[in-house]
Amino acid sequence: MSYLLNRSPYRKARRSSAFAGFDPILTGAVSILLVLGTLLVYAATRNWYAANGLDPQYYLKRHVINIAIGVMLAWGTTVIDYRLLRAYTPIVWGLGVLGLGFVLIPGLGDSVNGAQAWIPLPGGFQIQPAELAKISIIVGMSMILSERSHDSDEPTSQDVLRALVVAAIPVLLILLQPDMGTVFIISASVVAIIAVSGASTKWVAGLLILAVAGGIVATKAGIISDYQVKRLQSFVDPNADTQGAGYQLRQARITVGSGGFLGTGLFDGPQTNGRFVPEQQTDFIFTVAGEELGFLGSGLIVLLYIIILMRAFGIARRSSEPYGRLVCTGVIAWFAFQTFENIGMTLGMMPMTGVPLPFVSYGGSSMFANLIGFGLLQNVHARHRG
Amino acid sequence: MSQRSRLSLIFLQIFIASLLFALMGRLFYLQVAAGPKYRDAALSIQSRDVVTPATRGLIVDSSGVPLALNKVGLAITVDRTKIDKQEDKGVKVLKNLSLLLNLQYSDVWQRTRLCGELPKGKKAGCWTGSRFQPIPITKEADPQIALQIVERSDKYPGISATPIAIRSYPGILDVNAAHLLGYVGPLTDYDLSGASGRSYFRSESIGKAGLEIKYDSYLRGSPGIKTVIVDRKEAVTSTSQNTKPTPGNHLVTNIDVRLQAATEKALADAVRRARASGHRADGGAAVVLDVNNGAVLSIASYPTFDPNSFEKGLTVQEAKDLFSESNGVPALNRALQGLYAPGSTFKAVSIIAAKDAGYSLTANYACPASVEVGNRVFNNFESKAQGTLSLKKALAVSCDTIWYRIAFDEWLRDGGLRPKSDANDYFFKAAARFQMGEKTGIDLPSESKGRLADRNWRKAWYSQNKDFYCNYAERSTKAQQTPFLILLAKENCVDGDKIRAGDAVNFSIGQGDTIITPIKLAQMYGAIANGGTIWQPVVAKAIISNSGKVIKTYPYRELGNIDVAPATIDFLHDALHEVTISGTSAGVFAGFPIATAGKTGTAQVFGKNANGSAKDDTAWYAGFAPAKNPKFVVAMMVSQGGFGASTSAVGVKQIFQSIFGVTGNKVIPGTALFKNGNPPWKLPKISPATRPAGEKK
């Protein structure tokens, strides 16, 4: 552990300001998303809570607290020495796996929307270990695939296998919940990391085929629960089921569409205030943006994601070390596919799976994970400029 | 970085960028390109229309006496948006309510379910409106009960008592007029489908029969609409639009409430009289028209029903009774839907046919007890020989055999069973000039058009029934296989497409296959009375707005002319007057101070009643008065009522008594219905408080 005490030259330089090294564009874009998300969470909940005699700012307050904690985590992730991060990775990974195992024990985990995904905490808080598992998988795989190799060296098949084991154990546990949305996002990250690691194209092609086949088998063999099959079916024909998943998808699309170009104005969306779309502050937060902010506002949100991701690609490319590049790649794939899955579901392009919109949706675990992911990008940006 | 890594990274970047730009494109499509469509969809999700029904216009008689108005009722209503929020979904409160109103809980539960909530086949009694409309359980609650509900709102949450306007038929002078007025009721799915070309709001009431449906578009006004914005739990969050209801317009009719009451009473008395002399008398109708313009002054059908029963809430049994055969089908308006052979009332038409055929109206004709037509013997009425009679006298005593002779001769002249292509068909043509077989065009729904059994009809009938009669042994039931019917079938198969001698002679005395409605007979005798004009009977006189403005008046319409020489009309007037002097209704009108004219009809009916008894004769009387310069024509019909004279002529006399103010055999000055003898032409002022003129206080 002695290397932990070795101070890197960067650390000294960064000491002068807590924010030195932060990429201003990335930070700016994420900050705007956080502010918009806060407004949207408030817009999604204030009216309904007030109408039902509850504190209209209940969600707003919690969301702000979540962001505050998340920002501290992001800051911590940014300034921490990556070697320290590497050292902690097995612990983070192990805790993630433990958490994932814990939620599956009947009576201990909480079930929301058919997925056994939550650990209840005192004070009404919950933790979703799958969110944190994303980070441990990304960091763990990047570590294994970059550890011994030099820039020119490509990871051996053994390395790839080890990396896949690191990913497979938590993914299997998440499959048991089942939370197909998260499995999809992690799979995308895994394939992206392995592809960018320089591993043989056979591996990449094989994994892609495996993912498609796995999806088909899971659906056919009933590994995906009825609940999820229903969600998939309602994606194919949203008018088939007027009360369940199809109803939600149709309502979501109508709500977004009714916003038009300019939107109804923040806090003034009748669909949002009438709460015709369920899970409005979490999985369907984008409907609030669509209705109240119109194409102008919701298009801006999509644009912000494009800016964040393209910026992150820049960081990955500039990174001098494979480790940083792989971490960046994993985080990019995670953010990109989660965003695409969430907004795509809202707009009727993707089947319904319960994944939150990064930096915008209400939800502590997801917010913490997203901001840690953001911190990882900043960390690579600050330390591994090539 | 290895080349492979670099390429992978670039590939990943392009892939992700295209995913996000796809999102952007989709977003643009949904919000900008298809935005208006989704805005409409969202509006229909968020907004609900709460409908305040308009006050329906009054229906009044020609002097403004209300026949239909609105009265204030106390409605006990259930608010589904409130009881659904209760823990037991309102079970307890509905149980309390049924106890209070002395109703079955299952009934109340059923009536508060939206039709869409119930499975197919179990929708009877369901609420056709929306969840936001208060659902009425009764519209005429006892004020005491209403007070209990208002005071104990803790015991009856979601239940309220509110005064509402309900349709009421006040029955002034005990007038019923159910068939004329019709009734109002809730909308059916058919109404809502827009198939009638009108659009309605679910909670509206609309006219269901009679004038209420015929003039519904004027009477109903337009409902007030309050558009509210609701949330997913259907709680109202705001009101976005509010239009006040516009009350409906009033309908002024040509009806005179006093004459209507007298007509109904005379009809009911006729039925009673017929029954007292052993006839079945299962129904009847009476109509009074103004001979000079076709105005319908009164119109009645028997048996009848209470038009108010619909607003009180019809039980299933009551609804069934309206249409049950054993009850005489009270819903049927026999004045314009009842079809019967006209019998001897048709002889006025035969006079015109005979005149056209060249028979002298002043000559004498033999009236033997029977006439042999072909190989069949046709008997005079009651097989009585009357010697030689003038045509006038023959009409007065209703001799049949004169007509058998003439009709048979004319049939032979037209070629008999090998009809000439240019057959004269005097009898058919005379009937056609009266527009028999066509509707009178009265402004009431569901009029039947009757049947003129001429050569064309016969051919059409044959092509439809040929198969049945020519394969009678296989096609008929066991009960139909009597020697007479088998013989008849054989005849029908051979020459059923032709007018046979028997058909021709039957036609001349209003028997056989020709059938008409009472309103048609009134129209025909009106034409004889006024010198030949066929008027379209019209009930409506004008539409007057709530503020007293005349929206529309209904002109009288001539439908045609019977084109009869004035001399023939004079002869008919004289002969039909003779009926009341020395003819079949002489006994009835003996001593009547006003000279009238008319004709009895006692028409045979083939077929059997449900209990197997042979059907009784149809008792007809058509009369007009005064005999000179006639103003009113009355037709009365009692089915299975026996003799035209003793049953219907007496009823018509009773109506004349009322019109001319006759008591005993004297005209009592000042008691006649109409000043100067004419119905009022000025439009009345509309007020629900108007009372009939000359009413005893």
C-alpha cells in the first residue's frame, strides 16, 4: 500500500483549486442537465402531491439532497488517485455483488415494478445495488484489460475471459431480479470496453451474437418474466392493452407530442399535472420535458447528451493510458445506451424497461452512480491527458 | 493506442451519435410534425364535458293550453366520482340509499354503473352518461326524503338532492294524447352513434315518439357545456369553458285540447259500448280534421298509456306491457298505424267509379238479397232484399248487391280473367285518385301507408306467394290444410296474379285486400266534404321561441284533387246526408240539431283471435259537418267493434256534440268550441299557466 503515499505531481498542481482540471464543457452540460432535472422532478410531482394533501416539495427536497451527495461523490471520484480507485475496485465490486445477492433474498429486498432490485434503508431511503454494480464492472474490466498490456499490446483471450467473469457474475444476479434494462446497458458497456481494448474482433463479434441470441432465448424460454414480455408486446402494439404497459407507452407518446414546439410552459402541462403518465419523476421524466418545454426544451436535453458524450469521446481519445480510455468507453456506452433506452422508450422507439434518465430522473442510487461516472470521466481527463 | 482500438472507438462514436440523432429526429416528428394530432389526443384525455340539459320547449294547443311542459322534480343523484373514492366503492352508501328510497340495492347498484363497465348482456338499466354526470335514481323524490339526504350528508356522502326540470304531460281536462305527444327518454347507442344525422351529449333526453321526436330538433334547445380539466383520478383540476344552455322552442299545434279530450272520451265510450254489446273491441282510433286545410284538431288511439310513466321510471313489466298483444299493444297509434278494410265507407268512392263508368246517379237499381258472380253467390248485408232503390237511397241503406252487379259487369267489360290492355278499371282509378295506398303525410312518425289492391298489387303479391300456394301441401302447416284453404290455394296458384270476379266485387264494397288507416279515411272524407281537395293532415302550426318570436309556421299543403264533377260532389253530399236521415245512421242522428253527413262501415275481418274465436267486424264511421259548407270531418274506427252505426256513428255524434255545443238535441249558445265556428288562426301567447277557454272553475 506504500504507493498510496506517493504523491503524484498532478496532485500538487490540482491542490491550488478544487476545480482545476474539470472539463468546463462537460461540467457545464452536466450542470445544466442537473438544473433541468431538478425543475422537471418538481414539475412532475408538485401538483399531484399538493392535490393529495402532501408536501409539494417532497420530491424536490430529496432530489436536491441526492444531487448534493452525488456532487460530493463526483468530486471525490475526480480528485482521487486512479491507482487508489483501482485498489478499491475489488472491494466496490465485491460489495456490489453482495448487494445484488442481498436483494434477491425474499423479505429483504424490495420489489418495484416486478423487479427485485432494492435494498430498503432506514428513513424511507432505498439503495439499488445494480446502479453501483455498473461502476464496479466498468472499472474492474478496464483494470484487467489494461493492467499488463502496453499500448501496442492487445489483451489476450485469457484477459478477455477474466474480464467477462468480472462482468458476468453481477449481470447474472441482475438477470435474476430481473432487470432487463440494466442488463442491456451493462452488456453494451462490456462489448464496448472489449472492442476498444483492442481484443480480437472475434471476441467482439462473438459477444454481439451472444447478446442477440441471449435476448431471443431469454424471451422464448420465459427467463424474462410475464411482466416484461407484456412490456415488449405493448411496444409492438401500444393500443393492445389500454390499462397496462401499452397504456403507459401511449400516454407517454401523447404527452410528449402534445408539447409541440414551444411546450405548455414549465409547471403548466395538463398531462403532467393530471399525472396521466406513471413514474413521471423517474423513468418517464422525459415526458414532462416534452410537454412543458416542447421541442425547444426536450431537444436541448438530447443535445446536451450529445455534447456530453462527444466530449467524453474526446477525453477517451486523448487519454494516454489504456486504463483511462477503457473506463471512459465503459462510461460513455453506459450513459449513451441508458439515455437512448430511456428516451427511446418514451418516444415509442424502444420497448419499455425501467431505466432512469441519467442526471435528470429522480432516484438516489442512479444519481450517485451517474455522478460517479461523471467523476470518472473528469478523473481521466485531469490525469491522463496524452 | 492500437489501430484496432482507435477504429473501435471511432465506430462506437459514430454509432452512438447516430442513435442520439435518431432520438432527435423522432422527437421532432412527435412534437413538431405530429404535434397537433397529439395535442388533440391529450385534450380528449384531460377534458370532460359536463352537460347541463336545456329546458325543453312546451307543446301547446291552438289556444296556447299546454299539452307538454316541464315541471320541477326533486332528483336524488349519485356522484360516481365521489362514491368511487370511498373505501368500499360506495357499497354502504348505496345500501343506505336503497333503504331510504325503498328500492332494491341490486337495482340501484346496476343503475349507477356506466354501461361500459358492465359485461355484454348485463347492461340493462346501466347509466348511459359519464362518470361526471350526477346519476339520477329518481326524479320525483318526496321532499321529506330529499331533506333527510341533504341534512345527513355524513350518512349519504356522494348523494345529493337537486331540483331538476322533468317533462310533464299535465293532462288538462283529463286529456291523454299519449300517441300524439309521445314521450322523452334517455339516448340510446343508436342516437349516440350519429346515425340519425344529429349529435347528442350522453346525458341529454330526447323525444322518443310522437311530436316529441318529430319536432325534437326545435323542442330540445341546446345544452350548456362546461368543460373541465381532470387528472388521472378524474378529479377536476380546472374549468376551461362554460356555455349556458339555450332553452328549446315551443311547438304550437292545431290540436284543441277540449276537442282532444272529447275525442278520447267518445272513443273510449265507443269501445265500452261495443264491449257491452258483446264485441271484443280490442282497439280503436278517432281523428278530427279541418276539412278546409287538413289541420289535425284531435287524434286519439285506444288503448293508450300514461306518457308521464317514462319520467317516473318505467319498470321492466310496464315496458313489456306497452307492446304486449294481450294488452292490445297500447304503444301502437292506431289512428295512423292501424290498417283495416274500409268496408262500406268505401262506397262513396264506388259512387265516383260508377259515375265515371257511365251509370246514372239518378236511376234506380235493384238491391236483391244476393247476386251470383261467376259460380259464387254474394249476399247482401244480412242477406236482406231491399227491392229497387235510387243510388242515393242505396248508399244510405248501404246496399251491397247493387255494387256486386256493377263491379262484376265492369270486370267483365274489362276482359274478366283476360284483362284488356286498356282496361277501364274505374274502381281502382277512383280509389287511386283518393291516394289510397299512399301515406297521408301527417307530421307524426311511423305512419302506415295502407294498400290499394289493384292489378299491380295483385301481380306483386302473386310473385311473392306463388311458391307457397303452388306447393301448398309441403309449404303449409297442418292447421292450414283444411279443404277450403287447400281449394283456395289451388285457385291462387292457377290465377292468383289476376283480379278475379270475386276480388272485383269485394273491392267495390271496401272488402278484400284493400286496407286503410283511420287518418286516411278522414282525409278522404275531408276531400269529399271540401269539394275535392286532398289536404295533408298537419298537427304542427308554428314554432315560437322562448322570447315569443315566431321561428317557423307550418303552411297547409294540398296533396292533390280527386277531380270529381261538382254535380257528383253535390250528389255525394246529399246521399251522405241521407245516411243520417233515413239510412244506416238515421237512428243515431235522429233529432240532432246540426245537419251532418256520413257513412257507416261494418267491415268483415278474416282470421282468428288468439283464443280461436273468429274476428269481429271493424266498426267504422266517417262523417262531416255541417252538411252544407262542411268544416269538420271525423273518422272513428273500433276494431272488432261490431256495427259501424251503433259503435262508431254514436261516437262521431258525441264529437259533433262537443264541437257545436249540443246538449241533448239543442245547441246551447256559447258552448260551441270555436268562435264563428272556426278554429283560431292567431298564434297564442305561450305560458305554462294557460287554461282552456270556458273551463269551469
